[in-house]
Amino acid sequence: MDEVSFMEYTSGTVLAPMAGTTDSAFRRICRRMGATAVITEMVAAMGISRRSVRSHKLLGFHPEEKPIGVQLFGRRPQDFRRAAGVVSELGFDFIDINAGCPVKKVVRSGSGSALLREIPTLAAIVRAVCSETELPVSVKIRVGWSPDEKVPDSLPSVLAGEGARAIAVHGRYRTDMFSGEVRMEEILRMVENSPVPVIANGDVRTVEDARRLMDRTGASGLMVGRGAMGNPWIFRSLAEGLSRPPSPEEVVEVIREQFRMMSGYIPDEHVCHLIRGHLLQYIRGFRGASLLRCRATGVDCMEDLEDILGDLKEMLENEGLDDS
């Protein structure tokens, strides 16, 4: 176990796991930009334990991504135990347990944020994972299910008592989904009651956002999610302590590089379809973006991509990229 690598997670600026966004190529780009650690998209513990091909594909990573954690989700401790044994042999630096995803499909299965209403089950999951690995284990949570169902003050100690080495907290309730202001006072409550490091997460889109979140919560580290979508340069700004938007040339070259990296592990017949979602995240914040986004949904080959990138560069040169 590399303690230095885990410290890059608990006290650095981390890329949050986001389904459909934080694949290997994007994680690599964010590490180059200054993210101190990254985490895989959430992977079903049941799928790993049953050797699902789809789940195992999500476990692939490049050495440039390290330090990297794998995020597991599910509801049955026995699935987590078996999955922990498998992923511990794959070179990850830590394991993260998802108890924060608010998406309806996940919650209905008893996973993600639903575990905040079943603390004994969540504790059993942490205990099961820690029993099968020597890797550090962290838990990603929200501040509660709703304003009327906040997580108890004792939760950080309960999780730590079962072996968790860190807790990442998204400053919203499950009922908030991703809207409304981040509840910094609730993250502070977690920090004040936690015997292990707490990583703060929620609406970091600028250097000022990051400073405010860290100052008001006292968290040991910072996790950036949606603020990095289409904007991996946020990690460079956070590392330097000042906003430094990319040039049009840099935007275009990063997208090209992301496509090239994706082509290295995604079959040709699928890579263009998958790059479309990433393009939609990059193409925003300037005049004409909506029309270009429509074209991006039809990318079928490298020539289509180059046509869009040429127009994107020209539009950015004329308008300037919006930092948000």
C-alpha cells in the first residue's frame, strides 16, 4: 500500500467518478492537467463478482492515471467482498464505496444514496471490503437523504470503525439531486465529527469556488465533478491558484488527443459514437455552440470530427471560451 498515493487522494484535488464521462482517456487528461488522483466510473460490485464482461471493461486503466481508485456500487456485502478481492489484484491504489449516487435507477436497487437510509448495511459493506483488501478504503456519501433525514453525526466514526480511511462528501441531499446550493455547513458537520480525512465535493467550477468550499468546510481535500466536464483545465487553474483558460488551439488538440486515446481501447465501430458525448461537454459557452452541438451528435468518422474541430477553433478564436 502506497501511503503517498492515498494522500494525493485525501489532501489533493481529485477528479470525481462520473458515469459516461470519466473514462480512461479523460482521466489521463485530467491527471496531466493537475488532478492529484482519479477514480473510475462506478462499477457494479455484483458484476465484478459474477465476472460480467461489461463491468470488467470499466476496470481498465493506464499507468499515467495513477494514483487511481476504483469505485464500487451495490447493496450486498457479499458482492463487495468478492469484488474487493478481484480489484485488489489489478493495481489500483484505493477502493471507493459509492453511497452517494442519487440516480433513480441506482437508488431503486438499494444502492448509492439509498444506503444512507440503511446505515447498518453500509457499515457491513465497508467491513466486507476491508476484510478482503489491504488497499485503503474510502466511502463517497451525501449529507443525507433529505433535510429531514440527515446522516447522523456518528456516521464518520461508524465508517472509520469498520475500516474506512477517508470519506468524500457531496454537499447535497439525495432529494436535491444536483440542484440548489451546496450545503457547506453540513460538510463542516461531517468534518467536525470525522476521525478520518474528509474530501469536499460540490459545484467547484472556479478557483474561487474551491477556496470558498475549503475555507468554509475545513476539508482535507477537494473533489471536482461536473466542473471538470469539458473543462479538464480546471485542475491546472486549481493547481496554479489562478484561472488560466485554454487557447482555442489547446482545446482542439486536447479533444484530438482524447479521441486518439479512446481509439486505443475502444473498437473503431464504437469510438465515434462515444466521443459524441465528450464533444457535447466541450462545445458550450460561446455563440454558435448550439448549432455545433447538433452537428456533434452526428459524428461518424475522423473526418466528421476534424470538420467540427476546425469550426470549433474558429468560433473560439472569434468569441473566446467561457470559463464556466
